[in-house]
Amino acid sequence: MRPILERVGRGEVLLADGAMGTLLMARGLKAGECPEALNLDRPDVVASVSADYAAAGADIVLTNTFGGSPLKLALYGLEERTEAVNAAAVAAARRGAGDGVYVAASCGPTGRMLQPYGDTPPEAVAAAFARQLAALAAAGVDLIVVETMTDLAEAVLAVAAARAAAPGVPVAATMTFDVTPNGFFTIMGVDIPRAARELAAAGAHILGANCGVGVEPMVAAAAELRRATDRPLLVQANAGLPELRDGAPVWPETPDVYAGRAAALPALGVGIIGGCCGTTPAHIAALRRMLDARR
Amino acid sequence: MEMLARLAEMLQRGEDQEVLRLTREAVAQGLPAARILNDGLIAGMNVVGERFKCHDIFLPDVLLAARAMYAGMEELKPLLIRDGVPARGRVVLGTVQGDLHDIGKNLVAIMLRGAGYEVVDLGHNVAPAAFVDAAERADARVIGLSALLTTTMPVMRQVVEQVRARGLAGRVRVIVGGAPVSADFAREIGADDYGYDGASAVDKVAALMAAR
């Protein structure tokens, strides 16, 4: 397969997959269980999620390693199995997605608050990312996606760890921005120009936004990202904000609504579009139809 | 008063050493501990909570302000006890089982402590029974539940059910909060109230305590 950066650099729009956690829950992951433990215990289930997204038309599937750093795995007593958990995730994604689909390593926050605001020294976070990313790189991935970051210092540590662990693999970095009266900011107070500047300086090839908001605000965020950087963009929005109907959360943006609104993204130079919380293979299939119709 | 305004100002800036120094100075000048707490520390933290709500400041500012507030409160605690200032009651707080997100819950703990409540923080991934056990043990009047994941919200209902099953309904009130949680959801699961954010949680907890 041609490298992702080459295709995106030529103006092609690649389709990433949608939510992982909610599908795993629907397929047997219980509340309170470690989602990443399924990579070892039920790799068939993890592979089935990637298979469904590939069947829906995704060009890229993300591994089930969002919480795969040893700092996060330690909450479940799985710290010592960091290498096995991450390697098994890559194998499951690769097997599920099949040939012709890129496998991207997901790398989420450690869940720790860095000094001086919290108690975790940056060295501990850097070491945790280095260990996770070394395992992912050794398993062989086509892209690394540092995602859902709110603390720029943590995001920069993850990007640097990714570049060091896998010098030949492109790195995308996305942060979660909230809509405020003064514009887009992460909860840690990072705005889009600063995120774009520092993540690019840390070595990220692709920049973007994910989670937190539905597609509409995400289009505005992508426009601001476009003004802040000339690098390719990656956008993975939620299917809106969950509403409660009869006690169960319902995500308001249906596949067609989601894809309809996301149709504004390619013109902004977004080279990879996918979904975050609340999106399903049906959303990805709708995005596939939208992207194919543009050709 | 000048000094307490300055104390509030330093707290807002997260200057913990300065807050500690000014708190000691206010005590040395003979100001009542309750007044230093209310017009200095709590007044400052209220502004911080309000500005955070408006997205005027962000989480790092709140965390630094909280650290400064705790520095001052540690100094005042023995004096408040000596003066016989009644504690405002205990709240058991935690993020429900299956959920590891504790930023929102920590903010609520900061605001409640700032308002003078004693908070028993159980952390994250807390089992329903653990909330009720802790409330009984600590003789807490309120249990506060947090969830960020839509998938863990049903655990909140289990806590409400356990409070009832143990015959504590009415004695122990349950308040819920978190990004996907709403007042409608709170009503539906039989919780006593819903807090939109840290600042409103303080108001709601005060109302629940008073409603006895």
C-alpha cells in the first residue's frame, strides 16, 4: 500500500473508523472492565469491530489501545502486560480489517495530571508513552494517532515518544476542544493556534481535533486548524452530544446527518475523516458514500 | 477587610505561599477564623468557580487556586474547631464503577471543601455498595456521584437503589453529576438532585442538607 502521507498529500481523503468502546460494550465488555484487556482475552471480539469498520468502507482502523499506556493499564493491574496488550491489539486490528486497510495505533492520555497542576512528573508520562509506543511500533503500524489530548504538555510528550519509537511511521495528533464564548479551547486552556504550533514542532505530521463535540462545531474547528497550519488534518467528531431517551443515552447525529455535515470537511483540507464517541459502522458507511460521491 | 480581599485575590492567582502567609497574618491580627474562611478563601474560590464556568479561566488555574485554598484551610481548621464553628456536614463523593474520569469529581470536591463541607473522596471506579458503606461509616448526609461515560450512568441508579434497600432514603440524599448526566436522568433514577457543575453542586448540596 502507498504511504498514508503520500495519499493525503495528493489531496485524497481517507476514511478512518468510528467508536470502539461502545461497540465493545455491545459485544460483551462489562462496565468496569479494562477495554484493552479484551485484546488478550477476546481478540476475536476486538477483530470483529475492525472487520465491521473495514466492511463499512474504512481505509484506516484504529487499534484498541486508547488506554494502553502502562500508567493507565496500572489501574487494572495490567501494567506488566503492556507489551502483550498493545501487540495483541495490532494483531487483532490487522486480522479484522484484512488486506488493503491501514492499521493506526491509538494512543490516548495517561489519565494522570502532570506537574505542576497534578502529581505526575513529566518523566513518568514520557516513559509510559515510550513503553506503549515501542510495543505498538514493534507490532508494525501504518500510522500513530495521539488522540483526545487536553494537556498540550502531555500531547507533546506522546508525539515525541511516537517519533522516537517509530521514526518511519507518520504521527497524527488530535486534541479535544470545547466550544467557549472566546473560541475553541481544551479544558486545560489550549487554543487551536498554540496546539497546532507546538504539536507540529514536536514532530506531528498530521494535526487535528477529536471527541467532545459533534460535527458542526468540528467543521468550525477544522477551519481554524486550517488557518493555523498547512499540515494535513484529521477530524473525528462525536455523533453529537448524547441525549437521554428512556434512561438510555442516544446520540443525536444519525449516519446521514453526520455524513451530511462532514461533507464540508474535505474542502477545508481535512485528509482523514472518521468518527469518535457515538459513531458506528453505519456512520462510517455513510461517510464512505459521501466521500465516493465527491469523486 | 483589605487584607481578606488581598487573600482572595492571591487565592485566585494560585499563590499558595502568599495565601498561607496572609492567612497567618490575618489570624495574628485577631480576625475570626470563620471570617477569614468566608471573606478570604471562600470568596476567592467562588470567583474562581464562576470564571471557570464562563470559560474565562481553565482547569490549571482552578487546580492552582485549589492548592492555595487548601494551604489556607489547613491553617484555619484547628481554629475553626476551637471557635466551635459548626462543620457544614459530610459529603461522600466518587466516580461510579467502570468510570475512571475524575476531573469533574475533583472539581466538585474542591468547591465543596471550599464551601466548608467535609468531603470523603472515594476516588474513581467506586462500587455502589462502597458509596453507601462510606456514607454510613462517616455519617454523611449526602452522596455525590459522578460519571463521564454514558455507559456507566446506570451504576448511579444502583447506588440510589442501595440507599433505599438499606433504609437510608431521606437520611442520606444522592446527588448526581457529570457531562452526560441531566436533571431528567436524576429524576428518572430517583436521585434527590442533579448538579450541573462544581458551583451548582455546592448550592444543591446546601439545599439537600437544609431539607432535612
